[in-house]
Amino acid sequence: MTQSISRRILVGFLGSLAVPARAQERAQPELPKARLVIVTREGTRHAFMVEMAITPEQQTVGLMFRPSVPPDGGMLFDWGSPRESTMWMRNTIASLDMLFIAEDGRIHRIAERTVPFSLATIASNGPVRATLELAAGTAERLGIRVGDTVLHPIFGKQL
């Protein structure tokens, strides 16, 4: 496997070894949450309480089987170091906006309104430190764009 394959896909491929089968048949329990702020180019601050997907097992399941995502919630996938992030919507009921975030906290790419249950890959198109999943339409509704800044300790940015 190359480094260009994200942890989520790699662990998904090895999922039967890393995650019990029953864990992939229903949503995982809510993960620990952390505050995250997105600052737009205009200086507007949007606060979220996001679940932190840190371990390969948590990242493999992600938001699968969740019927919805709160408007001020989501899930932050911390890859640990910059790498290509490749996501998919397998067993994901709710459409999502995926924000691919560089190591410095800058939004590198946004995939809006992803298709539920799709097996198509959604790539970061370059190395990123993390991927943030929000409810579909959040980026458009709040005017979040590529180049905006995410404040969270993993990016060395205090809130």
C-alpha cells in the first residue's frame, strides 16, 4: 500500500481484521467531542462541536449509519500527518460536506453534498492533515470556501 491511500480506505480494506463485523452494521457510539472554529475570509467565525475520529477503527466507521448530522456538529478525521485523504460514503445515510484541511489549518478542498451510500472515492487532491465531515449544505449555507482557516489544536491554531 502506498502513502497516497488514506487510513480510512486502508482500514476499510482490512476492516474485517480491525473492526468487529457488528460495528459496521450500525452506527458507532458517539466519539469524544472537541470545539472547532472555521474562520472565513471575511473574518466570520463559525463554531462546531465535532466528534474526533482518531483511531483507525473510529475512522473506518466514521458517520456510517447516522441518519443525520447536527448543523453545528460533524466529525474530524485526524490523519496524524499530511497525506492524501480518500473517503467514500459506504453505509453513510446522510449526505455530507467534506472539507480537506492542510497541516496549517487552511481548507484545501471541499466536496459538497456527497452522495449517500456511494462507493465512489472522494479525494483531497493533495496532502492534508485532516478531513472534516459536516452536514450537507453547511459550506454553502455559511459561505465556507477553499482557503478559509480551521482553528483547532491539531493545526497548531488555538480557538
